[in-house]
Amino acid sequence: MSDEDQNKIIDGRAVAKKVEAEVKEGVEKLKSEKGITPGLATILVGDDPASKMYVRLKHKACDRVGVYAEDHPLPESTTQEELLDLISKLNSREDIHGILLQLPLPAHLNEQEAMNAIDPAKDADGFHPFNMGQLLIGIEELVPCTPKGVIRALEEYNIDIQGKHAVIVGHSNVVGKPMAAMLVNRNATVSVCHVFTEDTSKFTKEADILVVATGVKHLIKEDMVKEGAVIFDVGITEENGKVYGDVDFENVIKKAALVTPVPGGVGPVTISILMQHVLMAAQKTA
């Protein structure tokens, strides 16, 4: 890769370090002034290796910023009632400020009902309907971490959003929909593409800012992007022990102004925003 292309890489790890440093400072201040240590509880149902790894990464981040963390691993056979009972207990604990239910859940459990049971004030992931509703009316507090991380990276790289054409590929509740709302809140013109969009490339070629979150390896090729676009690759696919993004990085970087790598792009920023949320939730109780 040329030096010129190297300079086009959005360094997610560097952005995450900056966010974590801010959180660490806030945590120390809260401890010294109010005697409160922000606390995060994670709930993991079953033995999915990827989910286990994500929970480990989140706990490591807690260690780095001084957040108290505890994990609640539950067997695959856990019933909906047992899961809701645990959430209820965590809701009532004063030392737990953030609750994170690691998704996906085993098929027999009702994901939405479980998410709805989390106290919106402790909803570290920002998925509760109350927090999603707040986002839609422009109040961005506890909102989904990945799109908030994308916004933070845009700010760090001084990318003006207002008036730009932003295109999102993928319309999930986790990334696509909240990403669209955040970009609209900042006066971008937003198009959302998904599996039923007839000609996705027609939209992606027009994008000043492109966010791709589909989990389809190298879906976005060089001929599908505009010269000088800013591209965030949120998707991740594992193949033969190697990790790939939704964007054909090696070729797309030639045309892009800025692009996130996979790994080391959006992922680390997402986790740092989660830490920010736990601190925010703790500050509200102070």
C-alpha cells in the first residue's frame, strides 16, 4: 500500500483511545467527587464463541477506563422467565449503571421482550424503544453505539456532514436505522439501501459518506464508490480464519478520501462509546 493510501485509513483504534481517555478522566472525577464507581453488567446466554469474545473485549475496556464490570453467563437452556428475572434484579441494583444483553440470543428467547425489560436509564447499548424514540426527535443520549462511533470518527476527522449525501447499506435496528437518524439530525441528505433495493450501486456511486453494514464480504467494489467518498465498513465476515469487511478495501481505498479498515476501524470505537454510555448513566444517578 502506498503512503498516499496509508493516509486515507481512518484509525479506529486511535479514535477509541481518545474516547477512552475522556471516559477514564470522567470515571476518576465521579469516584473522587461523588464516591460512585460506574458499573456495567453483561449478560451472555449460551456459548457462542463470537459473543464470548465480544464480551471479553468489553470487559477489558472496562478495566482500562476504571468501570466496574461483572458478567452473568447463562446456559443455552435459560428460559425467558429466568432471563427477565435477572434483568429485573440488575435494574434494581444501585451499583449497576449499565446493562448489556449480548446479542444474538438463542432462538427460543424473545430478544425484543428482553431488550424492553432493561431500564432505559441503564440501556448501555441504546436499543430500548424509549432511547430509540429519543434519538428520532434529536435527543441523542443512550443511542446505539456503532452509529454513534461513526459520528465520533467523522468529527475527529473533521468531516462536515451538513448538506452531504449519506448512503447507508443495511437497514438493521442496530446500525442502519439509527445511523440514518443521526445523519438526518445533522442535516445530511440520507438514502438507505437494503436487500430489496433494486440498484444499490446507483446510490453508492452518489455517496459523499457511505456506511455499509451487511455482513456480506466485499459487497462494495471500487466501481460502486464515488471519487473522494468517506467510507465506513461496519460489516464483518470470517472465512478460513481471516476477517473481511463489506468493502473491498484494497481496491476501494484508491478512490476513497477516507476509509475504515476491518479489523481496527469501527469496532474499537463502538466499544469506547459503550464505556462512555456507562459513565453517562452513572453521572445521571450522582
